[in-house]
Amino acid sequence: MADTGVNDQVAAEGPHSQLGQCLKAARLARGLTLKQVAEKTGMALSTLSKVENGLMSLTYDKLLQLTSGLKMDIAELFSPAAPRTDAERAVTARRSICRVGQGQIVNTKFYTYTYQCTDLIGKRMVPMLAEVRARTLEEFGPLLRHAGEEYFMVTRGSIAVHTEFYAPEVLHEGDGMYIDSTMGHAYLNAGTAESALGICLCTSESPDLFEQLHRIAQAGAEA
């Protein structure tokens, strides 16, 4: 009789990294962060992180707990699915309306961000309104860097866009710029008014983009 008590780890066909890759793919397909997976399954966040990084496997009981919490077939954790095309993606029918004056506001001395449509989680595009008051890089602080790409359009006044690899460009009302967000960047008030306004759309494949941007903004608020 086989000894099932010596090692109850699941013997996958490949190394632990395959399970981690499948878990990450399943999580991203559902638009979830690791924290949200932990909340849905009752599993420790540290355990899930180790699994995704190929540092450990899971017992059969834990696999059942995971798949039950995510309402998925256990086979999905061992059979990586090919990425879906846009035509194949499931229709979520999500929508959110943000009225004038609504949104989550983060205030600092030199700028104000108003995040829009914050009732939706796992967004891969984060829309926000930006009121820019800082006029120098010394006031603004370190250049910002985060995952993804972004588009910024000036709606009032003039804004100077500073980037890590290019000379500053001044945008006026109606002008826009699309940039790689992993490149250091900053938006400064270049007009005569006390502040300038713009609309910023940040996008990334990372489902926790909002959390990343919010942490950066909060750090600026606390500085």
C-alpha cells in the first residue's frame, strides 16, 4: 500500500512554478488581487504569494479550498490556458457612473487627485481628475513611476510634462500626451492661474493598478 502520510503535497507534472503560473493566470483572468483571493478562500496571503512565486505547492485539501473559494475547476490550476483574444473575453457588463463632485479625493500641498468610478474593483484602467499646483520639481518631489501606460489631457490652464528621457513639454487646454508610466514623470502647473486641471487615464494589465496609484498618491499626501 502506498504511504500517503509521508508527503501530502500534490505531485504536479512540473515544478511548483507551474502551479504558481496557473494560479496567477486564473487570478488575473478574474480581475483579482492576491489579497482578494485570500479573502475569498480564507487562505493566508503569504501562502498564496509563495505559491504564485513557485516557492511552495499545496496539499489536496488546500487546492480544494482554493478552487471552491474561486468557484473554479481544479484542472485550471494544472492546465495553463492560452490568453484570450478580445473577441473571446467574457462580457462582464460592468458600468459605473461618476457624477460631478463625486469620486475619491487625495489632497496634497501641490496637487489633488480625484479618482473616478471607484466602486469597480480590478479595473485595468484608472481614470482620475488631476488639479496641479506645483510649479517646480522641487515642490513636486521625486518623479512618479508605476506599471502600465497613461494618457493625460489638459482641460484648464497649461501643464508642463517632465519625463525621465525627454525634454519638458508644455501642454495647453485640449492638448494631450501618451506616455510609458514606468518612465519617471511629473505634471507641473505652467500657467498663470493658481492651478491647472487635467484628465489622466492610467492603464495596465495588473489588476491592482488602482491600489498602486493610490499608494503613490497617499505617500505624497503624507510627505
